[in-house]
Amino acid sequence: MIDKHGFMKCISCNSTFDIDQNLIVCPKCGGLLEIINEKEIDIKRLKGKGVWRYKDFIPGNYKKIVSLNEGNTPLIKSRKFENLYFKFEGLNPTGSFKDRGMTIAISSAATLGYKIVVAASTGNTAASASAYSARAGLKTILFLPKGKVAKGKLFQSILHGAHIVEINGNFDEALDKVKKLFNKNKDVYPVNSFNPWRLEGQKTIAFEIFEEIGNPDFVIVPTGNAGNIYAIWKGFKELEKSGLIEKIPKMIAVQSSGSSPIADYIIGKKKKIEFVENPETIATAIRIGKPVNYMKAIKAIEDSNGYAIKVDDKEIIEGQKELAREEGIGVEPASASTIAAYHKLLNNGYLNKYDKGVLILTGHALKDPNILFEEDSYSISSNDIEVFINKLKI
Amino acid sequence: MIDKHGFMKCISCNSTFDIDQNLIVCPKCGGLLEIINEKEIDIKRLKGKGVWRYKDFIPGNYKKIVSLNEGNTPLIKSRKFENLYFKFEGLNPTGSFKDRGMTIAISSAATLGYKIVVAASTGNTAASASAYSARAGLKTILFLPKGKVAKGKLFQSILHGAHIVEINGNFDEALDKVKKLFNKNKDVYPVNSFNPWRLEGQKTIAFEIFEEIGNPDFVIVPTGNAGNIYAIWKGFKELEKSGLIEKIPKMIAVQSSGSSPIADYIIGKKKKIEFVENPETIATAIRIGKPVNYMKAIKAIEDSNGYAIKVDDKEIIEGQKELAREEGIGVEPASASTIAAYHKLLNNGYLNKYDKGVLILTGHALKDPNILFEEDSYSISSNDIEVFINKLKI
């Protein structure tokens, strides 16, 4: 069944195609595809909760829906900042925003009759692919950079029964393996974010934000492989086209200073992106030197009159503590980059405190429980309780 | 302001009191209090999402609401069993059902002007108390059994800035410390489940289940300190009193065979509960030998014509794998006890496959990432991919 309410377009060679779920990359040049949904978002038609609430506005034909009730995540108002909200994507079923895209991708794979799903991952995609594949009764093969995946994420992949290939190399090299395998073996379905169907699920982050607080002024997104910032922009773009919002919020990418090809391009006003060969950062989820979706991310940033910013590991750890200790929200390091970015953008005047905005908190703190804080003040002796309480009261 | 739509009653001496948020235990005998809500649940008055959607039916006066948008968790339909649903409480903000009660307890503490919150914990209460206290700007003191708290949970408590007292003893001894401290120091607010206000938040699990699937036939609840099974029963009881359901679902407690005082009492038809001095089980969240709420739990089980059942650690691990690999849901061991119990109850004829029921999955897999599975079949060599794919296809 061909979906007539949209089309697909290659961002490299500009070829266009009818909506076809079998297409993952451009059949002409191998470039990335965009899925253009031309169906107007009609709020009155929305039913249910989560990603599939918006199914009428997600192109494709889903005979088998593989869902864990993903999406419908909390939008938490900041306690410290009047006009700031946190979209807590860590409360998706496997603990990260990846589940929103995975439900679409794995539903496509199951509908099309695939039996084997493959992914490269810094960890969150691995956990999500493993869980959704398991639910669909499919097999999962993961390419993971050896020793570079946060403990919680590796544990999830094993728990959900994935088959793991450890790569002596970083994420970018793992992703190359997936691309090569996909090119020569038509039995495997790839669920990395070069798969545009995944981004159709992730765009629902924008729809949920809109339904709760209307039209924000800005959105800050941790940016690694760079699919999510594009997906969220795409969601707002569709809301704008449907006449539901007046302007696209400024899309702001935050990257770690050890892994910042997109921020360097935007801030440096470079003519060409320069990839980072050996990305390093404590924020493993965005430790990606060659973002596969960089063209899409740059389009989102430029179209929305947005920006990009770098934060270092120290700022990320401080941000993680700030969110946990002042807002009560536990996130993994990549997500904490957003609050560090917000402070910087307030300080440099790019944002002001009256701007209404959302930080996308992409993953839960429990994903990466290995960060140790230097202070040991948390530990107190049983004998000193009364003295300690008197000190606390002051 | 006195809430006239209910009263409080001691389950030990039967004294009754007006609704008073200052009361945590019976002022006459020190026994546990029940909070009786006499306001009929009116579905038309419900607004918003999560625990506070039901605020009109939660006694007490909350001038300060401390919330992370807890509740509103997925009710996931089983892929294998036609009439079975999973209430995935692991998707609360700190990864367990404890957040539902904590938002009420910490809102009470903040409303009443407390500055210091105390809790004993096997880990999940610690994580939740730390996060909500942080959000309220209060200090947290935790009593934790040394070496007995799952890694993720300890990490969360540190991340959220709690002050930790490690006890050379088990949870029951840690809880004794909290009770003693609470008796002699009126500056601390205790948030363990002997605090009946917490259970008022937890009862909303029943309300959410009802709003999605109506009246289930049974509910299986992992049972440690035994507050949750009572709280969920209480929610259904209020729905029944409001004329919204016809019968209370059978409340079924599942305990680990190394820590099963309530199951032993129910199954053995004993006259008196016998506590377990040295409880042992892989399911740390229910490793509790002296359940403080055992009287409430037994009331819930008996009133609902329910049951209790024991499962061993091997069955729990098998259950964890089954949920992860066949349903796609990652839970901590205590939660996995429910699917092991369901199998046993189907096999022994207590339940049949036409009974509509819900398993309460209390905590996320990421809470306890230390379980290792013996098989190493998950790891495959990069060179064997094609061979491996061909094997998978068969």
C-alpha cells in the first residue's frame, strides 16, 4: 500500500521517491533519505498515549505494531528557572529516547518480514533494539565498541538476549561495519539513525511538548549521531505547516568538547564539517566523531535560526549533579550537557530567562552508574547522627 | 484545615482520629495507621496525568506539591498471555513504584515545614527519597544495610546528594534505627512505608489500571515490607465503594522463598506470622524478614479472597529472562518474581488463562545491573557474522 500523503527525498542527490518502507537509504546514490509527511496534524484525531497517538501522521503501513507503550514521558517544570522545562526521555521503556524510533523501525522490520535486526551503538540504541526485537520475536546483532559502552546499557543488551560483536574501535567504526553488512546482506534490517523511519518516531517528542506547553522558544538537544535534533525539528516543522505553531523553536545542539564536529562547524562558520577521529568524553552517548546525520542536523539548526555549543566533561558532571540535587532528576552524562549549555547560553546572552525552552534529557542516570563523585561527605557514621542532624538544621 | 472526608484508624488499638497530616503512627499505642478516604471517586473530576490526577481522593492538604510527574506508567499487554498485563512501575522517575508514595510523603513534609527526611531502605526507597527531597530542598539521611543495596540504587542516592549511614545489619535493623530516631527526634520526617501517607500515593496504581482495563480478576504484587499490596488493594476498595467496580481483584503476594514470612503465614494457614531473621534472596528489593505492614497486607489478601506464593531465586532469574527476551520488558529481580508466580498459579489451577490480571513490575532492570547470566552465547566473533546470520535464519 503506497502512502500518498508524502514522499521521500535524498538529501545528497535530491532524488524523490514515493513513500516506501523498503527504502532505508537512497537507491540511486546511497545517501540519507528524508521522509516528508504532507498530512496536516489534526489534534482532534489524536487518540491514546505515547508515540502511536500520532500514528496518522507517521508515514508507512504498520501491519504489525511492536510497542512497549514508549513516549508519553514527563515534561517536568524546572524548580530553579521559571520558563524552563525538562523532557525526561529517560523514562521510556529501556531508559532512553531511542525507544520512540525503535518502535517504528522494529514495527517496519516485522511488517516487512525481516528476521534479523542489526545496530551499531554506544549503548542506548543497543538496549532499545534488543528489547524491541525481543518483543517482536526477531534476533538482534549488535556491533559495540569494546570497553566503551556504559555498564547499564551493556547489561540491558545481554538481558534482552542480543548477540554482541565487540569491535576494537570506536562507534564510528562499529557503524561502518553495520553499513557494510547492510550493503551486502539483504537479510538484515539496520536500526541505526541513518534509517529514516526511526526519526519518524522521534519527531513525536515535538508533538508531546506542543500538546503540553504550546510553542517553546528554544529546544536544547544532546547531539551525537545527530538524528534526534533533526527529528524534533521535523516534528515542529510539521506542526508549523499544520498551522498549529507560529514559529519553529531555535534548535540548539550541545556537544561535548572532545567530540564536537557539528558545534565546531556551526560556531566556526566553517564551509565544511571536519570529523573527529578519536572522540573522547565522559558522555558516552554522544561520543561520536562522524555524525551520520550531520547534514540533517545542520539543516535543522540553520532552518530554525538555532545554534550549537560545546561543554566540557567537568561542566557535564556539574550539570548532572545540579539536575539531581536541585531539580531531583537523575540523568546520564550526555543529558546533563543540556543544563551546562543552558547556563552558558544565559551567560553569553544568546538566551534570556524569559525565553520558554525545553532541555531534552535523553537518558536515565541508571544507564551509567559508574561515575564516582570525589567527595565522601555523603557517608556518615552511625554514632554522629544527632550531631549531624543539628548541623543540617542550621 | 481538617479534611472531613475521612478519618484515620489504628490497626492495632482501633482508635480513630480526624485526618491529620502530622500523624504518622498512632499517638495512643504507636501502631500503624490506616487512612480512610470516604470521598467517592468521581471519574469526571479527574484532570492531568499521574498520581496528582487523583488528588481529590487523596486525603490531606498539600500547600507545597513536590512532583516529578510520577505515575502514568505504561500498562503493557502481554505478548504471550492473552489476558495478562504488565504495570511497568520501573518507568517512574527514579525507576520504581516508590515515587508514587514519595511525592505524597515529601509534599507532606514540605507542607508541614520539615527540613530533614529519613529512611531505611533496600535501595529503591533510598533513591526515591533522595530525589524528591532534593527537589523540595530538604536534606536526606538514609540507613542502608552495608553491601546489600543494588549498585544502581546506591549510585542514585549518592547522585541525589543523600547522606548515607551504612548499617552492619539487614534492612530490618536499618528500619529499627529509623523508628528509634523518629521516636526521639521530632526534627526528622520518616518516609518508610509505616508512613501511611506514602501508601495514599501508591493506591493510584489501582486507579490507573482501572482507567485502562476496567476491573481485573487478579493482581500479583512482589511483597517485601508489604505496603504496596495493601495500597493497591486500598485503591480498588475505594473504586468498589464508589460503585465503579463490582469486585476487588484477588490480591496475590509473591515472596522469595528465602524471605517469605507472609507467604508462609497464608499458605501454612498459621495463627501467627513468624518473622525471618536472616532473609536471603537475589531479589534485594523484597529481602525483608519482618515486614512492617504485614497486618495490612494480610488484610488485603484476605479481604480480596487472594493468595500468597513463594518462588525461588532460580525461578526469579528465569522470570527476568522471560520478561526481557519474550516480552521485551527489563525489570529488576523482585519484579520478575511476578511472572514466576503467574506460571505457578496457572500450573496449580489457582488461576486460568481466561482470568484477566496484572503483574506489578515494581522496578527497572537498570536498578540492579550486576546479575550475570552464565551463558556466553551472546558474544560472537566479527569474522563469523555471515555464518552466524545464516544460522539465525534457520
